[in-house]
Amino acid sequence: MKAFFSWLVIIFILVLAIVIGAQNDQWVTVNYLIAATQMHLSAVIAIAMLLGIIITLLLFSTLIIKLRWQNKRLQKMLKKFQHSANE
């Protein structure tokens, strides 16, 4: 059931992104530090959204890895204490 709701949210976000992209077909100038380019506003929104998703995934994946390591370490300590308590 949880997977169903996850897919439903993902589909909703994709449909919302398509609707917003279809509404924003104006050209905008994007200024970088050393250059500038003209792009569709919908492309700028899509790139910003994609960069946000990638950065968020990277940050949360490091947090999840750190928590898994901590969990393994604590489980080893618990087994050690349980083993010494049984003796």
C-alpha cells in the first residue's frame, strides 16, 4: 500500500511538472558567472527541479549510510553485551 501511494505522488508530481512546463514557453536569459544563455522558462524550471532532487538524494543517502553504520555498530555492541550477560 505504501508503494502505491509513493507511485501516486510521483505520478502527480510528473503531471504537475508537465502542466507547468506547458504553461511556461517564454524565453528567459540565464546568467552564469562567466556566460549567459537563452532558454525556455520550462527548461529552467525542469533543470532547477532536477538539481534539487539530485542534491536532496545525495544528502539523504549520506545520512542513511551513516545511520546504517551506526545501527550495525550498536547491534554488535548489543550482541556482545547479551553474550556476556548470558555467561
